[in-house]
Amino acid sequence: MNDAFGPDLPAAAKALAAAFAGRALLLLEARRDMPITLRRVLTAVLWEVPLIAAFALIGWHAADLLGFESESARIVLTALLANLGARGLDRLVARILPPPSDRDRG
């Protein structure tokens, strides 16, 4: 039955679990001072599920591009990127890529 999903199902599950762990750590740190209500949980689920899936894909494939061949390294990078979040990822990319020059702006 697993053949329909292909051999990458365990890797996808690991990537999703790593991204979930990274986002959960970020949420726990950010929401420590706020009470937990059903509305807040549903709002978090609405926003976090797509982010978890996106960071699972980004982290798992970025690890491949960076040459990380072990699954442990892929899991750590995925969890790290998910914990950084979208803003942290923007800052990371801004530090790595050079700023656009004046002639590139138009």
C-alpha cells in the first residue's frame, strides 16, 4: 500500500516532523505570556499548517543543495529554518545575498 506514495514517504514524514518541532518551539516561546484559548489554537492551526509544510520542503531540499547527505543534518536544518520563521529566513537571505545595486533597481 505504501508503494502509491513512493519510497520518499518516510523522508517526507521526517521533514514534516522536523518543521513541526521548529515551529512549535517558536510558538511556545512567542506565546508564553498569552492564555491559550480555542480561538488562538484554531488561528495557529490555520496559519501554521501551511508554514510547516513549506518549511519541510524548503529545509529538506536546501539540505540537499548544501550537500548534507545524512538525514540527521537534514532534520536539524529543517527544524532550524522552521524555528527561524519567515522573518528570520528573510534576514538570513538578506545577509547571504548582496544588496541590489542602483542599476539593478531600474
